[in-house]
Amino acid sequence: MTDLNPLRWTNVIVNDREIHCIPLNDNLRHLCETDKCWCQPREAPDGLMYLHQSADGRELYAQGILKHH
């Protein structure tokens, strides 16, 4: 099982302009250099970053939908 505490993410800068926020040590590898990743990253409201979705569901913990045991 992936270590979900703390919830770890990193920002990757691509082409000196595009920022991708990706989960570290996720269950599946992310294609951080493109918005065509399997997780269907969405563009942040400010238009400055792509937010990747995790395979292990850590967003649900961060949003309080799921609780750590």
C-alpha cells in the first residue's frame, strides 16, 4: 500500500512554462510532461498548472471524504 500520510505531491516544470502537479509514489506512473496522462489531468482555475489525479485516491483523504485508519 502507498504511504498516504503525509500526502505527497510535487510540481514539475515542463518547457519553462507549464507546471504539472503530480502525486509522488503513486500506484501508476504519470506522464508529467503532457496533459495526455492516463489520469486526465485538469487545468487549474488560474490556467497556470495541470493537476494530475492519483491512482491511490489520496485526493479523497485530502478532501476529507475518506479518513486515515
